Amino acid sequence: VSSTNGLLFEARTPSTVKAERISVYEGTLEDLTAEAVVGKGAKLTSGAEDSVAVYSVAGGRKPKVYSDSKTTVVVKPEQLDNCVTSDATIIKVAASIADTSVDADSLTHVNKKQKYSFQISKGGKVMESRLGERTLLYAPLGV
């Protein structure tokens, strides 16, 4: 849900060993400032314009950042020092929301494989897990 710092949404990868937090912000990295979205003491360690950049932050972790003309995607490792999410995946995340409009009061959860979607309440979250051909959804605040 959109907020004052430009955050559109956050998600956490389901891994118990290599968990990462993926944050998507509205605006370019220059608009948001690296320290605000990546972390305190953020320093660019590798990457170039139009590619995924790797930063070094306090604590030795190395989040990845990709920014296009409308959005910024930040992937922060929670247990390891380096991100395991591929650069191609991070770029696809940004591309998938580039043409999406965001309503400040709600977002839409879309499952393309099973062809359904529904609105998510402001401040809500949806957890989805696939069990074979079936999908289990949990939305603590409802839909």
C-alpha cells in the first residue's frame, strides 16, 4: 500500500534458509535516496545504470536494487549476506508493475495461473501457497 516513503508493497520469499524481503517503491532511486530504501550507510559496490546494483550496508549485508523510470525494487537478504534472487527476476518484478496504477486504499492480488483476482484491504496482506494444483490463501484482514 502506498505510503509517505513511496513504498507500494513488500513481500518476503518463503525460504526458511535464504529468506529475502522484496520492497517495491514508486519513483526512481534518485527520488527516494539509496540510504532511505536500502539502509543506513548504503554504498554502491557494483552495478551500472539500467542494471541491478549491489549495495553494501551496515552489518555486511548486500542488498540488490533495480530502478527504472517509475519504480525501484529493493531485495534485502535476511539471513545470508548476499541476495540469491536473480537480476533477471528483479528486473521482471519492476517491469510487471510499470504499467500498473495503484489506488491508495487498496491493491489487487492476481493469480494468473488459476485466473482469479481480488482486492486487498489497505494495510492487509495475502499469503499464497500452492499444494499441487490447488492454492491455499490466507488474508488476515480479509478481502
